[in-house]
Amino acid sequence: MSILFERAWEILVQNRRAYLALNALYYGLMILAMLYLYFDHALHDSFLKAHGASFMLGPLTLKAPFDFMQALTVVGNAFMLNLLGSSYGEITLPSFLVPFAGVAIGLYRAVILGIAFSPADPTVARIFLPHLPTLLLEGQAAVLAMLGVYVHGRALLWPKTVGQKSRWKAYVEGFRQSGTMYVLIMPVLLISAVYGIIEAVMLTIR
């Protein structure tokens, strides 16, 4: 496991400029979307009416009184949803069919999350600070998944970047490196899940 972690970290360091750029784009778009909602409350209201329930997941579904096992179940489900759905299913998997597609999907998600959790709405403002670490951690998982997408797509276009000559071998190597990034993604989502229990407590006593 330590070898896989070292390899994943090595991929990140080798592509640190792309990693920093993806961080700037992801969180920058999220912040801009949040700020925009201060000037367009109608968009925020209509969005929450149409899609708000789909974002009230994990600890946001817990209401007092709740027991510890209930919290663990909800947070565990949120972890699997973020890992297999939001990260792999929405970002990584589509990129194996359409190179770089996951980058566009991830950035689009950043905008949607910015709209959904903009503190411009008084109701959202009450949960914003407790939920902020969750947004940051889940965002980091998305960025790491997008970095894997970037590495895979670049390998397909320029096989030499992964030490290959044929595009098929480069595709396979890019596939492997993209999968290796999940050694970093899983701990980030696990930390987010553990924090989710703390968040649930904070939200239920507010």
C-alpha cells in the first residue's frame, strides 16, 4: 500500500503545475458561482426548488435526535456515493471514452455546488461554515480525480509523456496512473466522511 501511495504522490508531484491549475479552476469557479448568487437571487431560488433535495445528502439529512450508528450509516453511504459516483462514475469513467471529459464535468460540478451552497441564501448561510470543510475535502477529491483524467488524456495524445511509443500502451499506462490517484482520493473522502459525523452534530445543535 505504501508503494502505491508513493507512486500516486509521485504522479501528483510530476504534474504539480496541472494540479495547482485544476485547484485554482475548481475552487475559483465555485467561489465565483457563490458570489454571483448575491446578485441573482432568482437563479438561486429556482435552482434550490428544482434540485435542492439532491444536494441535501450525508450529514445534511440527519436531524436530532440521532444515534451514532445512524450517523455512521449515513456518512458511510455518502462516502461510497462520492467515491463510486461523484469521483469515479462522473469524472474518471467518462474520460476513458472521451479524453478530458472528466475535467469539464468536474468544473461544471464546481459551479453547481457553488450555486447550491452559496451563503447568499439565508437558509444555506446557517449551514455554510459547518459544511465548508466538506465542500473543500470533496472538492479536493474531485481535483485529484481530474488530475488522473488529465494524465490519461495527455498520455493518449502524447505517449512519450508516460514513456510509451504506441497510443494503446499509452492509453493503458494512463488508465493505470489515473487509477493510482485513487490511493490519494480515498483517504480524502474518508476524512470527509469522518468529519461528516462532526458536522452532523454541529448542525443538529444549532
